[in-house]
Amino acid sequence: MDIFVDAMTGFINSSGFVQFFQGENYKFLIMIAVALFFIYLAIAKKYEPLLLLPIAFGMLLANLPETGLMTPPASESEHGGLLWYLYQGDELGIFPPLIFMGVGVLTDFGPLIANPKSLILGAAAQMGIFVAFLGALALGFSFEEAASIGIIGGADGPTAIYTTTKLAPHILSTVAVAAYSYMALIPIIQPPIMRLLTTKKERAIKMEQLRPVSKREKILFPIIVTILVILILPSTASLIGMLMLGNLFKESCVTDKLAHHASEAMMYILSIFIGITVGATTRADTFLTFDTLGILLLGLFAFAISTASGVIFGKIMCKLTKGKVNPLIGAAGVSAVPMAARVAQNVGKEENPNNYLLMHAMGPNVAGVIGSAIASGIFLTLYR
């Protein structure tokens, strides 16, 4: 009987339930609650479920005790946890450029080519990156940490991961979670800022149809951008190179199978791997700190400033063109493609049901992708 009681006691003490009541392990319950809330948002509210659901589930797995999923191998003869091995794709900077290839296939640069002025809005929406960078320095973060925090303002998860792995890998989990969470919550964060900074009349502006863009222009664009940007900032080669290669797969019309697999199977697989491993880095014992809170708040501030900057420059363009530009498209200058463009379309349609801003907003949106990669290149050149 004693042997049975000892066995049952040992079994109970080794279970995860008991772990929650030891020391400060109650923090894991907090993170589990956050994970469940994100799962709710992804499923019930449909807030970018392809992004938010794997992140939330990775967060859930990481905070269940004794799983060992993110445990590195203790020696060469031992094995680490499953998610630790997948995480190496993030940490070594492999997954983000490959995601950019898929984004390139899915991206139509036609609206940007048809309206080159939208480059200004894409550039303006990167202002939050540099404002947050200065804010992080003021709060005592190092130059490398501040650059990694600032890049959250670009609303580009892969770029944030890539930059942070090169400059400040010790804060990668917080930066990655902030970047991807804010990307997923764009439909909540951006509209209030957009409405605050614009009038009903401005939001109802109907823009003229864009000119047709030739196939030759679409083929030459990724080649020219690759050459110019990488010559100016060689450190952008991984991100810009893969982005433009993916776009060339699509526009050349001779590599349809490569384009299909890069934008479908590869993209979905990488999204799963990045999402679940980013979520799995949020263990309560390392994530729930004052530094984490500061990074999350600075990231949100950066994202808000980027949105506001895009809208303000949109208002300036509206004045200069005598009301031909809807300022809402400036908010799409953050590089979350095509989420930010869809938000601009939805907010504009609230005021004018016949308003179709999506293609106009895609110009600043894809310019923002290039802009965030350039901002990353600037930081990598200065501080790596």
C-alpha cells in the first residue's frame, strides 16, 4: 500500500497542476489566460486567424509546465524540444526572408508603379520606427535594442524578427510577439487613429481610377529596385532580394509553379512555424518583466505614430492635389500587406459606400514593405 501511495504522490507532484502553485509559477496562469484570449480573438472575432491562432497556441504550449518543447539540447548526445529546433529558423534569420519571397508573389506592385507618389506615404508611415527608436534610447535601451524595438512600428513581423536576430537576439521573443500581435490587431488599432485625424468629408473622397500598368513595367520594377536598394544598402539583400524574386516569379509568367508553391504551400508552412515558435518564446518566467512591458508599449506607440504619420501626409497630399487624394490611404503605409490596405478600404466605405480605396491603398502598402526593409537595412548598417 505504501508503494502505491508513494507512486501516486510522485505522479501528482510531477503533474503540471502542482507546478502552478510553486514559487512564482502563477505567472504561467496569466500567460495561459492571455493565450486563450488571443485564441478567442482569432476564432470568434476572426482577427487575422492565420497569424494569431498559431501564435496564441504556441504561447499556450510554452506556458504549460514540464513540456520541454523549447528546451535546447543539454549535450551533443541529447535532443532538444521540437519547437526549439523549429525556432532556429527564426533565430538564424532563415524564415523571415523566405516569408518575404511568398509576400513578393502575393504583392501587386502595379498600384505603386501607377502612382509613384504613394512612395511618399509609404516612407512617411515609417516615421514611427525612428520616433520609437529615440524613445527607447531615452528609456535606457542600447542602440541595438532601440533599433529592434523601433522596427515594430513598421508592422512587419518578418522584418522585426530578422532585424532583432542580428542586433538584439535576447529581446527577440518580445519584439516578435509585439510585431505580430499588432499586425493581427490592425483592424482594432488603426481605425480610431484614422477617424481622429480626418474629417468625414476627407474620408468620403472618391479617388480616380489608376492608369493601367504594362507587363514590361511590372517585370522591370523588381529588377531595378533590387539593384538600386541593395547597392545603396547591401544589408537589405536578404529581405529585398527575396521579396523581389518572389514578385518576379509571378510577373514573369514563366515560373507559375514556383510562384504557386512560394505563395501557397511554402508560405502557409512558414507562417505556421514562425507563428507557433514566436508564441512559444513567451514563457512567463522570462516574458513577464518590466522591460517586456516597456517594449510592448513602445511598439504600440511606434505603430500608432506610423499610422498617424501616414494619415497626416495623406492630408497634405489631399490639400496639394485639391481633394483628389483620400488621406485614409496614408494609414496603409505600414507594411502589413494587405491588412492595412483593407482597413483603409473599410473605413472609407463607412462614409461613402461607393468608395473603393483598396487599390489606391495598396500603393502605400507595398511601399511600406520596401520602406520597413530599408529602415532595417539602415539600422543593420549602423549598429551591427
